[in-house]
Amino acid sequence: MNRLVKYYWKRTMRSRLAAFGLVYIIILVIVAIFGPFFTGDPNAVNFAEKNLPPVGFSIEHSVYDIKSGEFTTVVVKGSLKHPLGTDDKGRDLLAMLVSGARVSLYVGILATGLALIIGSVIGVTSAYFGGVVDNALMRFTDIMMTFPFFLLLVLIVFIFGPSLNLIIVVIGLTGWTGTARMVRSEALSLRTREFIQALIVLGSSNKRIIFRHLIPNVLSIIIVTATISIPGVILAEAALSFIGLGDPSVASWGRILNAGQDSLDTTWWVAVEPGILLFLTVLAFNFLGDGLRDAFDPTK
Amino acid sequence: MREYILRRVIYAIFIAWGVFTLTFFLLRIGPSSPADKYLATLVAKGENVEELIAAVEARQGLDKPLYIQYLDYINSLLHGDWGWSFSTSMPVMELIKIHWKYSFQLILLSMLFAVFLGILIGVYSAVKQYTKADYIATFFSFIGISIPNFWLGIMLILVFSVKLGVFKTYYDTSLPMFSLANLKALVLPVITLGTGSMAAYTRYVRASTLENLRKDFVRTARAKGLPDRVVIGKHVLRNAMLPVVTIIMFDLSGVVFGGAYLTEIIFGIPGLGQISFNAIFADDYGVVVAVTLIGALVTLFFNLITDIAYTYLDPRIRYE
């Protein structure tokens, strides 16, 4: 392993919370990739097994008996066949949540990647050319920053129809402003730093300066930005699905939450379970991002 | 100073223009035109559609070239005419006049909740650094930052409304604006909207206070024999609040547009978020443009206030 990577790895893992975050994320990625091969079809409807609580919980159902014409209360217990229970259509929640993990990570990683690329290009271009180009790009960045991001997302997804890839593109195309500003200011300040000036005086090649010194310095910022941006993107997609504008062809956490909200008084677990996963995922990325930021901060 | 404010105001107008332009063209390049909704109702009535389309488009100016429509729109906006809302059959301005109060009270109370508790917990946590109280505060602020606010809202409804029955599941619009009952109805929405911000402020206040506690002037103040109350309350807090003001203002636009929007939908509060949400689904574009623009103007206004307030809060900052 590269000596630099090893050094930062050790510094990041010093934080127990960051290590927890990383372990959780790795498990989530493995589940998202391989999980769907082991769980059943998340869209398989089975009304015979609807509204089953998770294992260890039981609820009381009122059942109408056709023969006697009376209502009887039946206690329904969760079974190992559906460890996390089923929703009002009898779909297995475990299968839905595993499929939702795939959707969340897919959106989170791709949209963040797109935003980082756009932001870095705009930031570096702005810093490199300066003058009119810098001014125009930064004013455009200001407008995009003031633009109500979530409203825009709702608007575009409503106009062009809900599809996962459109959501990714829109988040990517609107989420780059923070990165652009940070990369620009970092690139501007790096150019004038003493160690870069010293390298020029000492006769280092441009290639060496760029690859050994400039990129590692900006890279740390990009890595931290990526880690702390991903949960925001995951939440944006979940919120969008939650208000009914998610891609209807996939079972995402936000869509399960949306369905669960309408039946809080009976099947509470449908709303609780995707939220817990969403919360833990955001928490894990925040812990890791915090650890990485401290690791890359030479004053700590 | 006056020149600086003037420059900032002009810049804010420029940004507002940019936001308006983006919204306008986004709405027009979409596949569904504002006339479509009219069309559907007219077909249902069995009228001669071809003739009426032309008439309706002419009346709304939709037959003109796009850039003329754009200029017309700006012209009427500048004359105080914000257009007509098809879905609610009233002028957009009237609609906003009815609904803005609900958003305003929700956002105001949430911000008060977040700022007050955030500063209190943040300062306490910094002063008691590395004690049990500090760890607990840090732990809960991490949870507060990470908890999705729309899920928090649902969980609050589940626990306090469905299971315990303390609050209603829906916001009761018949309650008068300034009443205790209304305040009670807003408890869950305010916690839903304010928790994330409060947790974030706690972290920033803590970091900022810690930084200032190490400064030389604090050591001087302590050496003079000033009591803790004065050292923390006067010397540390005033300096620690400077960066926090910026964070709060930056966060405000997120609260206005993201959090309030979802909170209003979850609790059925008929504020601007709710009406713009309905307007998007009804293709009622005048309302969408108006809410977007108002939100942007509010954000810009508070940014401007922050920058001006800074010159008073920190005498080292001088705008030439």
C-alpha cells in the first residue's frame, strides 16, 4: 500500500466512530450487491401473508368470521419466514429493504460522483483562468446556490417523469456548487503557498508538482466532500420518493416509508424499519466524513 | 458602507433575476403546457376545443414567442401582478397572502427553538469539555444531524399521536393564529423541522466556543479575576457567535426550502410549501414561480442582513 494512504488510513481509524461508520458502510455495500440474490422478489404480492409483524412482535387483528357473523380478535405473531414482517400487500420487508439499500447507494454514489466532477472542473477552471471566466462562473454558482434545490428537484422530476437516472442527473447537476467553491479557493491558495513556490524555485517538474503535491492536497478535500455529500443525496432521493415522486419501478427506502406513513396505527414497522436504515446510513457516512476530515487536518 | 450596501442590493436583485429566469425557462421547456389543464376541462364540457385553445393561449399570451412571454412576465412582476392561479381560481398574490403565515410561524418557531437550544447546549458542552455531559451532548447532536427530518416527523406522530394520543396527527387549520392551542398543535412540527438545525448549531457553537476559550484575552480576563459568568457570557460568547451567525443564515435557506416543505406536507400545514407542492401537481406554474422567487428573495434578504450585521458585531471587518 502507498505510504501516504497507509498514513491517512491509520489516522482515520484512530477515531472509533469513523471505524464504525466504515464497517457499517462496507456491510451495507455487500448487502446491496449480494443481498438481492438471497432474498425473495421485493415486489411479490401475497395477500395471504399481509401485515405480518417482525419476529418477536405480535399485533391483534380483528377478523370477521363469515359463518358466525362475529368479529374475533386474532393475535398475529411475526414468523422467521418474514423476519422483518410484511406490508399491507404481503410483500416481504427484508427483501424490499435490501433492494432499497441498492437504490440508495446507487443514487448516492453516482449523483455525488457527477456533482464532484462538475464541481471540480468548474472550480479548477475558475481558479486557472481567473478574470471574466472566474467572475461569470462564480456568479452562476451563486445563482445555483440560491436556487431552491429541493423545489427544483420536485419540479423537474414532476415535469419529466420519475426515473432513477433522471433523479441522479438532476441531483448531480445541482449539487456541485459547494465543491466548486471549495476546489476553487483551495486551488487559488495552493498556487501561492510557499511549498509550491519552493518546489518551482528548486526546479521541480510541473508533473511532479501537480501529481505529488497539488493533487494530494486537493484530493483530501474532494474525498471529505464526497463522504459528507453522499448522505445528503441519499436523503434527497428518499424525501422525493417519500412525497410520491420516486421511481415507481424500484423499492426504495423512501417509497416504503411513504406507504408506511398511511398505516401508522396498524402496521407501524413499515414506516419504522426503512427510517432506521436511512438514519444509520446517514450517521455512518457522517462519522466517517468527520474522521476523514480530522485525519486530513494536519493541525490535529 | 452605503456604497457597499447598494452594491449588495444590486447583486441580490441580479441573483433573484437569475433564479426567476431559470424557473421560467424550466417550466416552459417541460412537455406539459399550462393550457393543457384548461383543455381537459373544456373537452369534458364538450366545447369546440380547437377554437378555444387559440383563444385561451391568446389570452394568456402563450401564442407569442417565448422571449416576449418572458419579458411580459418580468414586466407584470415589476408592476406587482404575480399572475393568476388556475387551480385555486384566485390571483397568486391573494393565495400567498392567505398561506404565508402558516409557513412563517412554523419557520420562525423552529429557528427560535434551534438557535436557543443550539447555543445553550453548545456553550455548555464546550465549557464542560470531556465531561460526561459533553459526550452526551455530542452523541445526541450526531443523532440529530443524521436523523432524516421527515422520518423524525413520522416517528413523533407514531409515538405521541397514534400511541399516546397527546397530539393530533394533523395540524388543525381552524385554530386562531396566536393561541395556546395553536402553539400546542405546532409542537411536533417545530421539533421535526428544528432538530436537525439545532444539532448542527450545537456542534458549531461548541467548536467556536472551544476555540475562543483558548484565546489570550480569555486568559487575561480570568487573570483579572472576573467570574466565569462574565468571562463566558461576555468575552467568549460574543466572539464565538460570529461564525455561528453565518452558519445559521446559510442553514436558513435549507430550512425554508427543504425542511419546511416536507414538514408542511407531513403534518398537513397549509403553508407555502404545501401550496407550491399542490401547484406543481396541478401544473399551476404562476404559483410555482412566485413561491420560488419569494423564497429566493427571503434568503437573499437575510444574507444581506447578515453581512451588514457583521460590521457591527465585528469592528475588525470594514467594507470599503
